[in-house]
Amino acid sequence: MQRVRKAVIPAAGLGTRLLPATKAMPKEMLPVVDKPVIQYIVEEAVAAGIEDILIVTGKGKRAIEDHFDRSVELEALLQDRGKRNELETIRAISEMANIHYIRQKEPLGLGHAVWCARRFIGDEPFAVLLGDVLIQSEEPALVQLLRRREVVGGAVIGIQPVAAADVHKYGIIDGVEMEPGLFRVRRMVEKPRPEEAPSNLAILGRYVLPPQVFTHLEHASAGALGEIQLTDALAQLAVESDVYGLTVQGRTFDIGSPLGWLEATVAMALADPALGDGVRRILYRELERTPGR
Ligand code: G1P
């Protein structure tokens, strides 16, 4: 089986739910504790053995490129001041992986953003990690998907159950459970109305896909929200080949919404050995101060 060496991180979304914070800064650069969200995602890809990453950016996303670039001036300054730890941290970011960029010229949807990666990917299997979905887990989510792909082959998509009231926010799968947590996908619907949802199993933003998906994206027309949907192309792929949904172990945060970002920040800060106790004290104090409702 061909090894997965390349990943695509779509990061072209406008971040409208986080305005004004995202007026001049991409949502993927919002910090969660001490790192921008996209660094967590690049780290997840690297932990899964990915060597080359294509970040699909758009207007106003320059800060992402600067973050993963070398900063010679900053390095020199830290060196002069003897700040060795900081220097190492900064250098490590620019040496993490081979990161490439392409701009999606129009916001035509996730399917179109992935389509922009077709030349970079060529004829090999690849991973997709959404730039605004952070997963806190013992084993990185992409590692979980790749491990399962080695056994079952085909396309493997990360899923998790969501509340019925939330199915309209996600791509939802209809599948047959082959073994606990592994579903063979029959159908997929992007952002269904609750009464149309085939299940409550939502696509969470991590995918391992074969290059054949580009054939379906090539002929894709606008779907939900008038955008070219990756889910629609995957639904077509599922008709002709094996597509699996794997329940990912871990907590998923949508950092594109204010509450999702806050929740990620609190959860990651509490889990941080250096900050956890301090954060817990702050939270208790704040809760005491603010009468509960
Ligand atoms: C995208 C996908 C959707 C998936 C979701 C996960 O939607 O289209 O299938 O469930 O990410 O966050 P978006 O959140 O970009 O609207």
C-alpha cells in the first residue's frame, strides 16, 4: 500500500464568526494557549509522518506564511540576549516540515480548496486536515486514521457523534458498522436538516483520501451553501470504491466559533502541566465571582 506522505491544510475560510478578531488576522493564527491553531495542526501532520504540507490560503493569510518562515532578525536578537530556549522554539517552527502554499483565489468552498491541491498531490494518497479544527487526543487523530487505513485501505474519514441539534453544521455519514467505531460509508450529506440526517455521525475534519477524489471534484457543482463541497465528491467516491468512517478518539474543537475557540483554550490550558493549576485557580475564582445561572 502506498504510504501517505503529503497533506493539504485548507485555511482559506474568512473567519466571519470571529470578527472583529479576524479582521486583519487569519482565524488559523488565533493562539490557543501559546501557539497558533495552525501550528497544532501542522504538528499533528508531522507526528503522522507527513513530509510535505500544502496550506491552501486566501486573502489576508500572509501571517501564516510568516509564522512558518525563518525570522533571521528575531533569531539574532534572541541569540544576542542568550535566550536559548526561545531561540530553539522559534527555529523548530521553521524546520518542522516542508510547507508549501497556494492561494484559493475565490472562496468557492472546501471541495474547491482541496481541488487547488491536485498538482501538488499528483497520483498518490493524501491527508486533509482542516485548519480550523483542533483535536485534543492521546494519539494524534491523523495517526488513528492512517493506522486503520493500513488495515482496510480505501479512503478513511474521521467521524464523531454529535447532538441531533448540531447535525446541520456538519457533513453526516450513512454507514454500516463493520466493527466498533468503523463504518463503511453508503451515503454522505453535507449540512442536512435534522429530519434528513441519516445518522448523527459527523465528519470532523480529518481525511485520508485516494487521488481519485480529484476526478469527482473536477466535475463538482455547487452543493450546500452554494459551495463546492468535499463531502459531495466523497459521496460519489463511495459509490465506486471503499470509503470508511472511523470514530476518532479525542475531543474536537471548532475554533472558527467564539465558544469553540474558548473551549479549546480552556481545555488545552488545563491540560498544560505548567499552566493547569494556575488556570484551575483562575476559573474557580471567576466562577465564585460570577453568580451561576
Ligand atoms: C466542513 C465540512 C463538513 C465537516 C466540517 C467539520 O464544513 O464541509 O463536512 O463536517 O467541516 O468541521 P465547514 O465547517 O467548513 O462548514
